[in-house]
Amino acid sequence: MKVRNFRLFFIGQVISVSGTWAQSFAQGWLVLTLTKNNPVDLGITTAFQFLPILFLGPWGGLIADRYDKRQILFLTQLFSAIQATALGVLVLSGRATFVIVIIFAFMLGLVNVFDNPARQSFVLEMVGKDYVGNAVSLNSVLVNMARVVGPGVSGILIETLGIGFSFIFNAVTFIAVIVALYMMRKGELFRVPPVSRQKKQLRQGFSYVMHNKELSVPLALMAVIGTLAYNFQVTLLLLAKETFNLGAGRSGLFFTVMGVGAIIGGLVVANKKVPTNNSFLLVAFFFGLLLSVLALVPKVSLAYIVLVPMGAFSIAYVAQSNTVLQIRSKPEYRGRVMSLYSVAFLGSTPIGSFIVSFVAAKTNPRGSVLLGGIATVMATLIAAIVLFQTKRREVREPDVQNGEQISYPDPDTLK
């Protein structure tokens, strides 16, 4: 926080992301209102919001590597504000339909294709490599501080003024982050020279990741967890509204309580050194375990209790995975690696939202939450085995063949 540019970014993001969480909650509530509590329609809306990241995410990472990340963020914040304003006006005028909500969700997803990799990799440019782990963790803290505020504010706005004002609230909050970006000192940024335009740069990025298990295994694990466990905008909302019969205000409190736990987890991780394989696998395992417990608790009071540590472990896993990938990536590949992280974390949501909403419709919301918990535990155990075997092979099996050292190809030159 003593780094001025990061401090400005942190303050602006706390305000802006609070609005983003408010809109996310309002969008889900609006869909359930328009479709008479149909969980599949909620899953469809979420899927359309994240489909662009699934299919276009790597191109967004390539743009982040080629161009000024700060300028990219200026544009993405502006377009996000326009999207929120337009949707809010349509809702307030009574013209919003299920199809219109899907279209606007898709538009927001297109903006996030470029916003996410630029935002993720810009953190290191603000603070430098020595502080990146701490900065990523604090960035996760601010997201969850916003999760505490956003859904709660949205629930109050819905019950007092109407759903449309949640979208207008989000639009106004983008002013904070735009001002913060403008006030930054360019000379104090740790800028990485932009990658020049060349052929097959996407293929080189994929090759670089696939030939490095220290990157590919964390990404694969995030893909599984992102698909089945991190669909909170579907699973938690259905659990609160359908299973525990909560109104908008108390349903928003579900996200707020989880956000409180996430803030605690983020602050703990921020004080740790660079994470190891053991640490990020351990927090992933406990996150899955607590998610399974949440699916089985009989009372809403117990659910609130479980949500606190679950939120802590969920954000600790996200922060540590993010840090691992940034630290272990070459600077010239970082944008593309983080775009794959966005694909694994967010781009997997369309598939996951269909799956969990289908499970909720065929069984109940508890079943969809339990699916995420079990999948997380099993995937973590498999990832631990793969990484352990890889490490043991590196130690016990020297890279020799017929008495000569094996020379592995440089991923940079692979075509």
C-alpha cells in the first residue's frame, strides 16, 4: 500500500468492484423475477456472460501483451459504465426482458475478454516483482471487500427503489477507477516492453504453458474448480432464495458473509511469502471440503457460519494460484498466461453454469453445491499426485539418455 500507483488503484477498485457485485446480484435477481425462479434460465444468463472469455480469452491476453495495459483498462471501464447505464435505464422503464438481459450480459463478457488479462498483469507493473504476491492478495481482498458491500447495497436498492437502481449504482462507481488510472504516475510503473506483432504468437503461448507443468497443472485445476465450484452467482443465489426461502436483502447477506471470510483469507495470504505447490493445493482442498459442508447444513444460521471460512479458503486459493502463475511466467508471456487463467477461472463458467443449474433443477440447489465441493476435493488430490510425481522425476531421473544430456526444445521456438 506504500506504492502510490497501487494505492490509487486499490481505492478506485474497491468502489468500482462494489458496483460490479451489486450489478451481478441484481442481474441474477432480475432473471429469477422475469422467469419465475427458473434455475436453468439463470444458468443460461451466466453462461452468455462468460462465453466470450471462453472463446476469445487468449486473444485478450495477446492484446494485453501488445499494448499499454493502463490504456486498455481506461477503455474497458468506460464501456462497462455504458453497458450498466443502458441496462439500468431499460429496467427502470419496464422494457427489460429475459432476452435483453442475456444480450447485455454477453456484451459485458466481451468487455471482460480484454479487461481481465490486462487487469491481472497490470498488478505486477504497478508494484514490481518483489511485491506481486502481496499485491495480488490485497487485490483479492479488495474484490471481497466489494463483495461485502455490493450485494448488500443491491439488496437494499431492490427492496426500496427497484432493481434498475442497482445497475445505475454500478455505472456511477466506474468513475472512481477511471480517476485512479488517470492520477497514476507513468514514470513509477514497472512496465514490460510490449510484444511486437508476430505470427503464431497464440500457439507459442499455448506451447509455453503445455511444456511447463508448474503452469499447466495449476491452470487445469483452476479449470475444474472454476467450472463446478465458483458458480456462486448461480449456486449461492439458488441456495438462499429456494432452499432457505430468503428475500433479496437476506440473500444479499449470503454473499456479504462469504465476502467477510474472503477478506480475512486475503489478508492472511497477503502476509505470506510466495506460495508453494503445497500451500495452494492445501487451501484448494479445504475450500472443497467446506463447500461440501455448506451443501449439507440444515439451517440458514449454520450456513452463515460455514460461509465465513469457506470464503477465506476460496479467496486464498484464487490469490495463491494467481501469484504462482505470475511469478513462474516469463514477462513476455505473462499476458497470455493470465488470459488462460481467466479462461480457466471465468471462461469455464458457461459450461459450469449449465451443469450446476441443470443439477439444481433435477435435484435441488444443495446438489449443485455438493457437486462443486466433491469435484474440488478430487481434482486437488489428482493435481497433488501429478505435481509430486513430476518433482520426484526431476530429482531421481536425471535428464540423460544413452549417457548424454537430453536437450529439450525451448517453447519460445516451437511452431
